[in-house]
Amino acid sequence: MASGLIPRGYKDQFLNGRASARKGDALSRAFRGFYRCPDGMLEFALKGKLSAEEGYFRVGPNVIGYGRSSLDLEGENGAEANPRSAKNLDSAMSDILGSETIGKARVELPFDPTEIIENLRLERYPHRVLQGWERVLKRIYYGLRPVVSSGIRKKIQRFNARRSRNLPFPQWPVDTTVENICETILLRGLETRAVDQVPFVWFWPRGDRGCVVMTHDVETAAGREFCGALLDIDDSFGIKASFQIVPEERYPVSAEFLNEIRRRGFEVALHDLNHDGRLFDSRGIFLRRAARIRDFAKEYGACGFRSAILYRKPEWLDELGFSYDMSTPNVAHLDPQDGGCCTVMPYFIGKTLELPVTTVQDYSLFHILDERSIDLWSVQTELILKKNGMVSFIVHPDYVIDREYRQVYEELLSYLRRLRETAQIWFALPREVNDWWRKRSRMSVVKRGASWQIEGEGSENAVLAFASSIDGRLTYQFANETVTV
């Protein structure tokens, strides 16, 4: 047979096989991006045809997903389909994963894992959207904000937060739905293929069990003046941070100020344009401001961005031109814009890497929840590290000038310092996480002789891990050392 030719009678089978492989690749894309496991090690296929309607359903007994299910189309003897998904969280939801078919070579799922994961990461599920009159009030609020007393602002913000704080989804205080879905289908994949273990690229360099990132959004002139003291405080605990700078209107930004931050081993990123909360009000406003933001990013040498008030439109991110963004909360129950990405790991939105905000902001802790301890921060940290995730903080210099709040922040730094001394945790700047996660996304696990190894740029810092099922539970291991799940 001549090279490149397909024998007659086999062409349809060949083409159908290629189409099936492409479909399987699409189904597993988000999963493989999460684990970086070998191609062909686990295979997924869609069981049936997906419905046109989206809804909430359970993936296993305790995990909520949102999207389309093939089970919504199933009916018997031509009968009308009985939907398994729910339109809202108050309705009963079925566990659709229990209906999947396990074969010898692949696991058939009644949903598209990539679609479900991206729906969560990009907040493509029903959550509260500002009505027209609420958008008008938002503009009035931010227009008057500079002259409105802090007491009135806090009352407005507490009222705003109460409307969504008790929502069942995303799950407060930390939502790990993306991680839970990936773990669930990996476990089912192990059962399907009857393999002992699946090798993958561990999440963090050198086998670190998680990551901690500290960031400081500088919002006011008073906060700008306190940055020098905050640099000293962070350094006294051996923790470096990223400072997000507002380039227009709020305060003067000198080259000396930026250079001092960098000279001391900290990072400079951009914080919106002028922090008036209007960056995403319209496409026209966004494009005009994006051009100025790109100019400031070049001038400051900044590769990272965070929007004001964590307002966001993920689909517009790439036009800002940053390597990474830090504007999406894990759970946004206390923020003006509802939602949450439901993951404690970085993820790509187009070309931009999203580093989600995974803990409560200092302002929300102090002035909305009225807390004066690190109890919530420590609970969130433990939950995130249990999933080997990224613990990211926003602490504003503006809100720790007062000694009472500064003492709480120093207590947090002391807690983090003890954590670093007792656990194998990577304390990193955002740009370092961005660099690692991009390299990891291009690494491959390949078979060389009788063993697996990681190939690709940066693989010298990567660690090979193995996922296995022990007594029906997913377990991660390095060689003979059990890691977690």
C-alpha cells in the first residue's frame, strides 16, 4: 500500500475514528490541562446527544455542575424526556454521574467535562446581574464615593453583600468544584481502564504542596504613602508581594516609587486605569481605556493586571494585553459583582492566565464581616491547601494604616511564616506563578523505556506524581510517598 493512502472500505472507519478522537480530545481538554497526564492514558466519550437547555446537576453526590446533559433528552418508547437537571439551585438535582457507562477502553459521560469546567471558570452560570436601575445607582455611588463618608459607604456595601452571602453556589468560604469534578472523572477513568495509576505533572515546582501569593492594591494617596512602611512589614516576615498601582488620577506615580518596589524584590502590576468602576461599562469605554492601560503597562514594565472592585468580563481580557490577570474571585458573595470561578488553581482565558482571588479581601473582612481576627483567612487557607491550590490574598495598604487592622495583617503574616516553616509551600510572586503555570502547560509526560518522565521547558523543576485509586478513593503519590486528596 502506498504511503498516505487509505484502503477502500476502510476510509469511513478511518475518518470516523479521527472525528471520534477529535471529539474525545475536546471533551478531555480542560481535564488534561489540569493534570497534564499522558495522551491516550484516559479516554472519555459523550454518552448520547447533549440537550439544548442548560441547568444545574450533581456530578457525584456532593458536587454541583452547570451545563447541558445528554440525560435530559432520554425518554422511553418515544415518551417526552424527563429532565435530570434543574433550572435553579432551589430545585431538586439528580446525580447524573451515577448513570455513566463504564466500558473496557473508555468512560462514557452524560456531559462534556470541558464545557462544565469552562462554565464554572468563566462564570457562565445563572447569577445575579445588575438591573438597569442598579447600574445607574452604581454610577451615582462611584461618582459620589470620593465625597461620601466611609460610614455611609460601609452601610451601602453591607446591604449589597447581604443579598448574596447566603447563596448555596458557589460554596462559601471556598469553592473547589472544578477540582472536585477533575478528581471525580479521574477516579472513574482509573476504574474504567483498570490501570493501577496515572502519571501527571505535579501542580507546583519541586513538589510543593500548594502556593501562597500576597498582593496589595494601592487605591488612595494615603495608601500610596504607606507603601514604604508596608514593604518593611512584609520584609520583616520574609514575604514578598505584588503592588497593584492605579496609574491615573488617584495619586502621583514616580519612577523612583516603582523602582523602590522592584529593588526590594517585590512586583509592580497595574490596577485598572483610574479605579472609578467603569472599565467594563460599555465596549467603547473599555477599548478607549484599554489602549491607555497598555501604554501604562509598557511604561511600568508590568505583566499583570487587576480591575477595580474586581469587575470583570473574561471574554475581553486578551485585549488588555497582559500575561496574567487577578480579577476573578473564587467565591464573590461579598463583592459587588456576583459569581466566582469555583477553582483554587490558575487557568487560561484565551492567552491570559487567570490567577483567581481565593481568600476574602481585607476590606470585606474588616468592614463587611466586621472581623478582627485571621480565623476566616486560616480556614480558607486550610481548605485551599487541602486541594493543593493557590492561596491568594488582597491586602490594601489603604486599610491597614490603622494600627488595629495592621495588627491583624501582621498576625496573618506570622501565621503564613509558620506555615512556610512547617509545610512544603511555595511562596511566590504572581509573575513567578504565571511563568511556572505557562511552562507546566507545555510539559508532557512520556514513556521512556520502562519509566515515565516529564519533558519540556522547566521540567527540571517539575515533579512526576501518580494518581491511583485506593479503596475507591483518589490518592496522589510521589514515588512511595502519599500526598493527598
